[in-house]
Amino acid sequence: MSAPQWRIRQYHYLSQNSHVHPFLVDLWREVELATEGRVAATVTASNQGLPGSHLAIVDLMISGEIEAYVLMGGILGGKVPSLEIQGLPFAFRDHAQVHEVLDGPLGDYLQAELQAKGIHALPGGLLENGFRHISTTTRPIKGVSDLEGLRIRIPEGRMFADAFQSLGAVPVEVNVLKLYDALKNNEIDAQENPLSITEALKLHEVTRHVALTSHMWSGFNMMIGLKFWNSLPEDIRQIIERVARKHVARQRAHTDALNRALEGRISGWGMSSSMVNRDEFRARLREAGFYKRWREITGDKAWRLLEERLGVLA
């Protein structure tokens, strides 16, 4: 194998034992082999050594100080508002529908929007995180009225804040690495995440109930700084995109199966679970003008492409 000509530093903010890290390791290892060593890559969990917010790290990628990052669309919305549409509450029916829509024309449009900001999003490179559910430290959530006044942790992202405010809750931004302690110390009453995150961060130790709301889907966009991407030879770019599709497909299947399996482990965690009427929650968002606001924010084109596949939402 030849000496590396290009080095790729892939960062992500999850842990090494997450449902993302090992698949990124496999992906870049295969790229190294397929390029006969012309590309060397490192995968760094928990953003180790990188300061600042997620969007500050995106800026590092755009400027070339790192090469690759993965991030939820809801957080990327601070740079490209249309990306928030990936997590639109109560829009998607299931995992298969999510990827059918976001790998199609809507996904192509979002990739073009990112490219205009100096970001190359890998085609078919949307990693799975899963549908998000609400777990609480005190009262269970059985209907939308149970959210009234609930202090719920949210990640960065305007849509998260607007959605939970519209549902009557009190959203509180907390870094995911500080979430366990915030729940343990009663700084917040609830958190919302896919069950895979609840397990990975041991949040079931500091919450008592989980409502299987499936209120938002979340995934991680695989991104490379456009300036660096354009410096790569065409054959290497093709290899990266081909290998990424393969390992993203593996990661999606694994994570979807993991989230479904974890539903059966909730009682073993010592937690109770409840189901909710999603239509009731969606109706409350409509009454609050949520969907009309977000049609304006994400833009008519993104919204039209979404509704062409899902039907009228607003």
C-alpha cells in the first residue's frame, strides 16, 4: 500500500459504544483499503478535543481544520434552515418511510442547500438515530395535557424548542454529555431521545416512565468540507460515496432493529411505558400554528417535496 496522500479526521459527538461509532470505523477502514492506502482516516468519538458548539465544529469543517462530521438536521438548521425538515414532528410513519423520502428528491434538494454553504453531504449518507420518545422522572405522559409545565431537555435546534413550547412544555437546552446528571439532580423533569440513546447514556437509571411518542425522527448527516472534498481525485470521491452507502445501510438496519428490540426491555429497566394518540399531539401543533411557521422557515420547495410524499401537513 502507498503512503497516505489525504488524511480524513472524522468526528462525532456520540460515544465509542454507540450505534454510530463502529460503523464509521468500518466505513473509513474500507475506504483506506479500497484506495490502497492513499486515504488514511481517524474516527474520534465524543468530539474529543474540539471546542464549541456543534455549529462551531461545522465551521471548522468548512474551513478545513477538520474534514468530516456527522450531525442532526435539527441542529444544522442554524446554518441551513431547510435541514430542520428532517425532524418535523409527527410527519413520518416509520423508519422505512423516513429513508424513502429523505433519500429521494427532498434529500437531493437538502444536499444542494448544504453545498451552497461549503458542505458536501454524502448521497445516501443519512445515518439512523431513530424515533424519539419522552422519558420522565415523575409523572407518566399519556396525553398532550401531561406535557403542561414539564421541564424537558432538548438539544440545540429551534424546531425542538418551538415544538415543545407549542405542546405546553418548558424546553431546556442541556448538552447530551450532561444530561444524566441534569436528570439525577432534578434540574429537569424529562428528556426525549431514541431508546438507543436512553440505553447508551444509561438514562433509564434516572427516569421512571417512558412514553412511546415517536414524536420526531432524527438521524445524522454525513458531511465533508466542500473545499477538502473538491481537492480529492474523482476516483477517491466515488470510492468514498460507494463505501458510505454500504455502511450507512448496515448502520440503519442495525439501529432500527436495536430501537425496536429496546421497546421490549423497558420493563426490565424498571420503567413503566405508555402509548399516546399521535393525532392529538399533531392537532395541538396545528392549533398553535406550528406547521405554518415551519413551512415558512424551511421554505416552500422543501415543504412541497415533503408533502408530495406524505400528503398535506399544515
